[in-house]
Amino acid sequence: NKLFRRMKQGERHEIGDLQYLSTGPHGCYYAEFHSGECWWGSAVEDAEFHRIMQSWDVYRVAFGSIEYFEDEQQHRDNNKIIATNSWIILAQDGRAAWKNLPTRLSQKLECRLSNGSAPMEISLGPGDSYFVRFLDGTVDYCLPAKIARVCDRIEKRGGTITNVCLHPDISHDFLIRHTELMPR
């Protein structure tokens, strides 16, 4: 991946120096090191993403899938394929910026941010799937059926879901963090 290659090319950080890491499709990444230094890379040219990353004190980043479509403004004979990405950036001060998120999640974020409740954990999965936890402890999610079944089993055993890490392109690639379960 792009981050690993960057680290191998003589940069001054090792894998063990990572404090926080978020990855996405086609080599997208956001890495925060114990030193406070941050690196990021995107598979799609995105000036807005880079402007925000450079100007905000970033807390979390989640990458969604990359969509491809034909540029209809090109002449019929040489249609150009354009890629567009999806992401959300959370700042230390509670701000959030996003691009191409599922409608339900985008509306939820707008509503909660206008009421002063910032998101603190977020993950984007395939299609319209996502997980978000807000500072007040509430969660909202739209998960693939397999992941939802696992979450249901955890909750039936007395656990509370604290985060779900999703892969933006693979519905069976996930990690669920939760509180301790009751013994059977």
C-alpha cells in the first residue's frame, strides 16, 4: 500500500510509531504518529479533502468507496472516466466535513451537528452502510445483514457496541468493539 511504501522509502517513521490509522480503497490512508505528525494520501485528486486536512486539527478520518462514471461533458467519441471518492473528516473541535456520504448518514450528521452533538467514531462500509457514535454516547448505523446479526448477538449477551470498523468495498470484512459480555 501507499503508506507502507512511503515508510519504506526512507521516511523517519516505523509501523510502531503509529497512534491512529485509517485506510480506504486503492491506497487511501490517514496516519497519525505518536510525534503528532500526520500523513495522508488519497487515490483520487480532491482539493477539498487536502485543504481540510492541511487546515484542521484532525481527530478521525473515514474513507468510503470510490465511484467511477463517464464524464458526459466530453465529446461522444472520447468519453473520459472520472473517479470520485467519499470520506468524512472529524476535527478535534467537533467540526465535521464530508463528501458523497449515504443520504441517511448525511442528514443525521447535519441534524446532530446543528444540535451540538459531534460524531466521535465513524466508519463507512459498502453501499449505504455506516456506523457512527456521537459524543453523547448515542449511535446510529445501517449495517450489512451479517454484521447486524453479530451486533444483535453481542447486545443479547449484555454487550454494548462501541464501534464498528467497516471496509468500504467488502461487506464481510469488519471489526466490532464492544463492552464485556455476560457469561452464558
